[in-house]
Amino acid sequence: MEKVVTFKNNVGLNLSGAVHEPGIYDTALIYCHGFPSSGDGKSAKRIGETFAKKGYLVLRFSFSGTPPSEGRLEKNY
């Protein structure tokens, strides 16, 4: 199951992501994408789905400046 989430970073910008939640889990993973990709790409979704099927809770999100999160990419460098 994939659930869309939004949370604020340390400067108040909204970061968008998704949580892949298996029925039962005791371990969680956070997927951090590379630049200039995002946590919303095909590979990120596939990784989230794959690990959720193996029993892990997975949070994947897009850093600020990478859609669909708020901010400007230039501020990340």
C-alpha cells in the first residue's frame, strides 16, 4: 500500500513523498534519491514497492527543489 505524505523541512518548505506500508513490519527504510532525480520517479517507486513486499516500511520523498516538493534546486548546492 502506498500513501502520499507531506511534511515540512527545517526551513518550512513542504516536502512530498510516499510511504509504502506492508501489513506487518518492524523495520523502516528511508529512500534518498540522487540529484537531479526525485523520490517520485519509476526507480524510487519500484524500490519502495519491492522492499514493502519484503516486509519493510519505506519512506521515499523528494528533497526541496525537486518536484513535487517545494523550493529551488539551486538552494541545495
